[in-house]
Amino acid sequence: MKTRIGLPRRSLCSSGQSIVEFAIILPLVLVLVLGVVEFSYELLDLHIVTKLAREGSNLISRDTDVAAAGSAMASMSSRPVDFSNGSSRLIFSVIKTGVTTGTANFGKQILYQRYELGTLSTSLAPGALTIAGSGSFPAPTYQAVSADTNTGLQVTNLPASLVGTGGMIYVTEIYTKHALITPWDRFGFKLPETLYSIAYF
């Protein structure tokens, strides 16, 4: 008569315990992995937007026509930036200091020229360029009218010493949508849906 050789009871209990522990830990590990992947993907997209903004400021600082610079930016943009499908927006701004003595804008930084490309509608990002006036400009290109007397063109959020007398500063702002690649937001975590970068030159 043969006797059955079975696994000790202790071994069966410990393997069952391991399965239960794995089932408890798996969701936490999954959330962590998805978070790392999604956060890394967003950082990559932000890096692309930042480099493109720097390139834009560098380009318009060389006395390039802003419309031509906008075309060049559209041709050199890559995912996630796409100005043709409504998922991105580019704003070039040329700021100068008023030099006509006795006028309202003397010694003040004023928005002298502006160019927009793309149709993404966004709220103003923290750190975005702001002016004293309403901020509505004819698109795509705006050239300041009455630059010496129109106080609505004064830039309100740049350090006063940033632009010297008679000098200019070239600003590029880029907004773009960031598409999620994982379902990380279903776990209650939210990353910014719109990326923003600003560069001064």
C-alpha cells in the first residue's frame, strides 16, 4: 500500500499568504508605475515646449519678421506642439522702453509688437506676460499705435531693469495640450492638461 506524499500544511498556507499579499500590493505598484510613466512623459513634452520657446525668442531677436518667424516655428515644431490643429498657441511679443520724454510711457516697458499663431484658447498661465490694458489685439500681427501715450500697453509683470533705455526684449510664449498616455487620472491624480513655457531674449 502506497502512502501519498503531500505538501506540508505550512507550505500551503504560506503560498496562499503570498498570493493575498501580492493582490494587495499590485494596485499600489500599478499606480506608482503609471504615475512614473505619465510624469516622465509630461516632463518630456514640457522640455520640447521650453526648447521651442527659447528658439522662438532667439529667432525674433535677430530682426526676423515675426510672421516669417512664426512660419519657421510651425515647420520646426514636433509633438506635442502643433499650431495647425488647435492644440497649440504661439505668442511673439516685442517689448521696448518708451524713450520720448514728457509722455505717459517714458521709461516704461511697453508692448510694441505682437504676433499669434494657433487657435488654442487658454486662460492666462502663471508668469504669462500681462499688460495694463484689456489685452485684445487684432490677430495675427499687432503693431503698437500711439506707443508713447497708450498706457494700456505697459507691461506689468517684468522687472523694471530688464529692458534698458531704448532697448528691446523679445518674448516667446507657447501653450500646448498634453495628451495622457496612461489611465493615471482615473486614480484621482491630475497632471496639467495644458503646458506653458515663456522665454526672454
